[in-house]
Amino acid sequence: MKLYGQNDMVRVGCHDCMGCSQCCRGMGDTVLLDAYDVYRLTGRLGCGFETLLESCVELHVEEGLLLPNLRMEEDSGCCVFLKEGRCVIHEDRPGLCRAFPLGRSYEDGKLGYFLLEDCPRENKTKVKVEKWIGIPQAEAYQDFLVSWHYLVKDIKACTARLCAEDSSQERLKECSLLFLRIFFLRGYHEEEQDFFTQYSARLKEFRRLL
């Protein structure tokens, strides 16, 4: 499997989709949201995480850990943000959506991208990975994704151990709620510090409390 870095050119340009929107359909609970995704969504919609849970986000359990994902319409299976074949939050869409049709690979503490085969668009053009993903502060975002990946991996390992111990169920609940509270329920404030600085502080807090 060939891996690409953010400075590499890769054939992913889909000519502005032209309303295909296949990648916005039938995704179930697979469009997972990280803390940066929620930061962008709450900022765009002008609401808190609790409000997202009432409309466009749901929680599911993955290896003992509660994780948020974008909600799909029950009748059509389309993303709730897909309107008339277009994404209405395109500028602030989640990271997994931004990268598609690229998938993420984490090896030895580094992030690489690989080409998926799910996009049906023909005659795709080459685009620089960094430009395709289109996130300001690209290096800081890359560092965040690596940190987040291994944080979630560590917590899942912890919750897996707790799930195996009947006497630790209360501790398991506390761990999941702590994760949600620190990284999602508590709002991020742009007027104080940028997201990545706030995230680093919360990561230290979480590891200390855990």
C-alpha cells in the first residue's frame, strides 16, 4: 500500500463532485468526530456539543469507549448535512470527509495517507494532499491527528481491560464520561487561545485525572 505525505501529489480531484455525493450516503456510524471536528462544527453552528447531540451527532460505543459520529438520516441513509446533493457545512466538514478518498494510516507515530477505491468519479486530477485536506495550520493539525489517534487507542486499551473486570464497571463509566467532558462537552474559546493550544492543555489534564 502506497502512503502519501501532505506534500505529495495524489489523484483525488473530483471536479467539485458535481453533486455525486455518493461518499455522503450509507456511512452508518463510521464518520467519527474528533475534538477538532466538534470545535469546527460548534463554531459554525453557534452551539454547544449538547445541541449537536440533539440534531446532527450521535454517540456509539466502540471497544468500551463512547465516541461521537455524524448522524445519518434514517429513511435515506444520507448525512444530515447533505441537502440537494451538496454538503451545507463543506468548509467545516469533519476530517474524515475532508480527506476522502484518502484514508489515514498511523505507523511509528507518523501519519500517512493512502488512496481508497470508493470514489466513483472518473478522470480525477492530481492535488497536493495538504491542499486537498485544506486545514489552516497544517503541521499543527497533523500533530493533533497523531496525538488523537494514540490517545483514543490508549483509552480503548484501558476500557478493554475494565470491561473484562465486573468490579470495574463504575470506573469504565467514569473514564468514558471524563473523555467526553474534557474533549467535547467543554467548549473551546477562540478568544483565549487557538484550538491546538487548548487541546494540549486538556490532554495533560485528562492524563492527570485518568
